[in-house]
Amino acid sequence: MLTGHLTLELDNGKTKELQAHDIVIQRGTRHAWRNPSAAPATVLFVLVGSASSS
């Protein structure tokens, strides 16, 4: 998170509140991003591929 506030919701129903300077490492889970405020949020995403397990 660069600026603002977001809520990360995972497929198991758990949520995590994120503020500026927080970091999330996500490994292939279903998820949703929600902005609970009227203020904009800025996020930097880095996507890294992995080898197929099949």
C-alpha cells in the first residue's frame, strides 16, 4: 500500500485492514479488494510467475 486504506478479503471469509506502507504476500488465493472510505487508495502490485506443478 502506497497511500490510503483498503480491506483485503480472502476466500475463507477472513479480512485484513491495510494502511499505507503495509505489505501483503499472496500466494494464489481468491481475494477481493475493498476501499471502505471515499478517499482514493494507491497500491503497487508485483506479479511473479511460477512453474506449473503438473
